[in-house]
Amino acid sequence: MNMNDAPQPTWQLSQRARKLTSSAIREILKVTERPEIISFAGGLPSPETFPIAAMRAATDRVFANDPVAALQYAPTEGYMPLREWIAARHSSGGVTIRATQVLVTTGSQQALDLIGKVLIDPDSRVLVETPTYLGALQSFSMYEPAYASVPSDDQGLIPASLTASLTDGARLLYTQPNFQNPTARRLPLERRQALAEIARQGRFPVIEDDPYGALDYRGEPLPTLLSLAPEHIVYFGSFSKVLAPGLRVGYVIAPEELHFKLVQAKQATDLHTPILTQRIVYEAIKDGFLEQHVPTVRALYREQCAAMLAALTRAMPPGVTWNTPEGGMFVWLTLPAHIDSMALLSASVAQNVAFVPGEPFYANDPGKHTLRLCFSTVSPARINAGVDILARLIADWPR
Amino acid sequence: MNMNDAPQPTWQLSQRARKLTSSAIREILKVTERPEIISFAGGLPSPETFPIAAMRAATDRVFANDPVAALQYAPTEGYMPLREWIAARHSSGGVTIRATQVLVTTGSQQALDLIGKVLIDPDSRVLVETPTYLGALQSFSMYEPAYASVPSDDQGLIPASLTASLTDGARLLYTQPNFQNPTARRLPLERRQALAEIARQGRFPVIEDDPYGALDYRGEPLPTLLSLAPEHIVYFGSFSKVLAPGLRVGYVIAPEELHFKLVQAKQATDLHTPILTQRIVYEAIKDGFLEQHVPTVRALYREQCAAMLAALTRAMPPGVTWNTPEGGMFVWLTLPAHIDSMALLSASVAQNVAFVPGEPFYANDPGKHTLRLCFSTVSPARINAGVDILARLIADWPR
């Protein structure tokens, strides 16, 4: 049953629940469950990157070392050794992050929900990139904000566009500076410095969501906003892309005064993130495992991205444009103006190829001629086959 | 640092976040971390009840059978075999619960948050017992309702008091019919039938939160509200008290039209509950493990409860009253009118005994002379010692 066809309850729902409609992500994930589909839609990490043996060994150690603590209720803030590891991970040079700034969350999707809870009232202004992460829009929308889309180009958000009239009364600015979902673009250093300066002014928190930072193909990371303004940035990190997403372990680093509010909101939301999975993550990473593992993930995605770019160059007709990602799991396409990407999706799914249309990633402007291709779970041979089908549909699209 | 002393951010917080203050549960859990404390406060299951070997074996099977699926993103609704198990568990006689009514949650605390999200607007009326579960008040309060306390006695909520003027415009009624937290009282059959009839009228959903139902000392359960009105009750279940709370696996059974909204709200909240822990729970219980395990949990708590009741009878001065629980983890005390239980807590913690004052469990009326004693993690010898200290403080309390 399509959720839009669901019967409506006799009871009164909240305003926010009445606005909920079936999401594009959700409907698309259903399509991609069919094995014959070549799916550029999912946004799932490649299962080839899951360190199964290491996770299993870590789990064995958790059960061997302290099974009672791994099964009992635990502090809302998270497992202290993991919080300390995260703080150390983000401390270097002159930057010190304290474990007391770290809150472990049930995936970084929960960090979005908690930030919405503590910062957003109905109709309060929320600044987002153009386009921005669909999951952030879903989370924040539960708190009924008025979105203001910050002008952005192929390098990301344009700090100079953050004028007083755009930012007046803003409750937060949300950005993914590294290999953004959906565009894969990376914010250049000078823009990072400008955003860090805006964060230091303290008018509203700047949220740096960084799930893809480790997936930098050349291993040459740019400084995080957090490292540029450690007392002012709210940083979201995740183990979903470097270990495994099914564990749902993410985190928020925030100035203490916001951290306390987030902890209270989390207590009301799920008491704490499962302590078993937190301890498994800590056991898996505490002795430097990520230093050897992350390069293998990068190498896989670099190859798949190269295959995708080669296929696009070979097959796409004139008028289609795309970026050249320096990291991450996505390529962002712009179609000729006569093709609506939602209509293209219907046509391509009929030929067993799926992707995500750009539209749901825009808070305001619809972006009807854009689409996201995710290559992380698709082999080079299937990338070629899928791109061929898309290219033929686009070339033959009626004007 | 006490959270009430935390510096306030320069940014603007949401209305709900500004109302957040440090919770009694939270401050009390800090106290109980000190090993010298005899804690009747925590509300934690006894670690003696954790089936460590069974959990470990279940985890091994999960990693051996399908490790990739246990580590990848998973459907928001939950792991289908677990949903089916839950549906079958609640189907018997003429009652059929469908797996499509089941949503797996990150503990049943998350079920409270999701229900708040989809049903509560600011100032909308929410009906709760007197007293009611503190964690429910914390969750619902994020959505800023106006609570109406339903008159209740030592058998629980009084259905005849649900007059039109009390229930007019109510968005939900929240109840724990079995061994309620904090009072341990159990709702009698005829009141269950009356509540089920109110639920069938369909004016507002009746939420049956049932974490303690399995902890019935005599193994003679009363019918759940769900079984009396399966198409109308919203039922919360949990594995926290019968397996282990650190896994954070709970569930909501709801009519499909509400289920769809809860799923969408959950997607925005944490995408899904960790699939690893869901699969561990399923592997642990699928072959009937709970049938042998739950009776051992019941037997332990029955013994500890008997020790607590015997100690109270032996030591407490006249004017102190308490109930005789038929199940669960708590005893509920009423003090003489000259003793405020918050003041008693300060005095008793100074003598290394902790409990939870009744006050935070009341939505409206303060309940200053009541307190909750949890015996689940305390040995009979320490129960005796702790009750002696409390009894002496109460007997000597200045009038």
C-alpha cells in the first residue's frame, strides 16, 4: 500500500504529522529492493567495505570483557571511552575537543532530530544549502521551520550571500562541507574560513554535518569547520560510512551549553544509544583499526567514481552536465531544461535503473532538472549498463 | 557541574528547550553510581537476570548467518521476522495482530517520543494517570501539551472519571495497566474492559505502555487492553525487562493508519533501530527462550519484593503506608503529612540510601508525601539495611 493511500485516523493528529507525506527516499528504497534493478539510488555504503571479521572480534571482546555493562542501561551522553576517543580524534595542533562536548547518538540522523528539538520553533528561520541533505529537511521539518535556502554554486554554500537580511533571526545554519549529499561538492578552504568567522560571531550555531569527510579520494582533507572554530561549531560525525551503518552510531560535538540541552532532549527521546553497539564500535577502533581500514574504503569508491565518470563521458548526450567529485559516494547531474528528473525516474525504473531526482533535496526552489547518482554499491560493469540506459532515455526524450 | 548552572548559549533556543531543566531521575542516577549507596532509586533490571550466554550465542549466530545484513542500513519499520514474532506473541484466541501493525523502536522510550511527535501540538490535552511514568512526561513535554491528570486510586486509573469535560479535545490517554512505574499497581479486569470500550469509541487513542507485564509474580496475567480492543489500542512493548535494557529494543503495535505516521516520524528521528541488536533479540527469543527465562526473572523479583515488604512491615513507624505489588520492580510509599519526600531524600542520601521522590511522577498535583522504592537490584540483606535507615529517619522526622 502506498502511504498516501493509507486511511486517516478518526483521532486528531499533530500539525506536523498532518504535513507528513510519503518520502521520495522511502518509495525509492522499495524499488531498489528488486534484484534486477541497477540502483544508483540507495546511498548505502558498499557491503564490501564492512569489516566483518573485525566487528565480530570486537563483539567477542565486548562479551568477554564486561557483558553486564554491555547489556544494562547506560548514561545518556554515551560510553565514556568512545567519547574520549572521539574528542581525541578531533583534537590536533592547537585544537582541543573535550569529551564533555561529545554526545553519542543513534546515527547522525538522530543528531539532526535533537538539534531540531532544541533550536527550532514553528516558523523560525533555518538556513540550508541549495540543494541540501534530504534527511536533514525531513528531521528539521518535524519542528516546522521556515527554510531559507543559501545561494550555493558548484563549490558549495557562498558565505558572501549570508547577508543580514537572509540570516536575520536564523536559528541555525546547516551545511555538509565534505562531498555533500547529494552533490558531492567540497567547500574550499577560504569559504570554510569565512563560515568559521560567521560561527565565531555567535548569532546562530553553524552545524557541520560530516559523514563523508573520511572518503576523500586523495587522502588530502581540508580542515573541518570544527577545527577552525572549535568553541563555536556544532559537528556531526558518524561511523556509518567507515565501519557500518546498521550499528547506528554517530555523535555530536557541541559547545557545552548546547551539549547539556541536547543530552536532556536525547534522554526524552531514547534514554541512550544501545550500549552494546557503542562498545562494539569502541572495541573495533580503539587500536587504530580505521587507519588501515579507511584507505581501502576510499580506494573502492575512487575506482567506482572513476567508472561512473568514464561511463557518463562516454555515453551522455550533449546538454547533460555533472561534477567531478573529490570524494564521497555521489555524482550530481544536471539535465537539459526540457527533462524533468521525476519523469525520467519513472521511465528509467521501467527499464530497471533507479536514481534519486534532485527535487526533494531543495528546501524552496524545486531543482527539477537535477538528479543524484550513487555508485557505492554498483560494480563497474553495472555502472556502464545503467548509465547506457539513462543516456539513451535522455537522448530520446521528447522536446 | 549541575546542569542548572550551565552557561546559556548566545543563540536562541526553542521554546521547548528553554523549559528543559535537569531531571530528578538524572541527578539521582548520578548519586547511585557511588558504590556505598544502597539504591532503591534506579529502576534498573537486575543484572542477575541478563541471559549473557544466550545473548552471546545469539550474537554469534547473527554474525555467522548474515553479517552483511546485520551491518547495513535496514527498513525503518524494523526486522520483519522480529515484527512477525511480536505480532504472533500478541495474537491468541480471537485476536489477530498483524506484523504490519508493528514498529520496532529504540527502546520503548522512543515510542513515547514518536507518539508525542505525531499526536501532540502545543497546549493540546494529554490524559495521564495520577501519578504517571516520569519518562512519559519527559517525552511528551517536548511537544508542550497541557496535561490532565485522570483521578486514580490504589487500583489505578478510574475509568468512570473520564467524563466529557475531562476528555474533551484530548489527543491521547496514556496508561501503564501492569505494575505501573512508579506505583506497581495493576488495573483490575473490569477497569480494563471499561478502558477498552472508551478506546473503541475512537475519540482519542488509548496508549497501553506495558514494560512490566511479564513480571507478574504468580504468572496469572490479566488481559491486555490490546487483546480487548486490538484495532483501537496503541500498545508499547519492550525487551528491556525480560532480556536486557542496553540493547534498546522496544516496539509499538498500532492501527495501520497511525503506524504509517509513526514510521514516517521514526524515519526522521533515527532512520531505523540498529539492525544488529534487533537481529540479536530475534535470534535469542525465536525458539521459545523467554518461556524458560521469564519465570526466573519473576521468581527473583518476587523474592526481593517479599524481602522489601517484610522489612517495611518490621521497621516502618505508624503513619507510613504502602501497597502490596503483584508484580514489577517497585513499592510505593506514602509518608505522614509532615514529611516531604524530597527533603527525606536529601537526608537519606547523606546516610547512603537513595530512592525516587513521588513529585516528578505527577503531571499536576505535586504528591509531596510519596516515594518510589525499587528493589530489583538490591539483595535482601541490603534491602533490610536500607529500609532500617529510612525508617529511622521517618520516625525521627521533626513535626
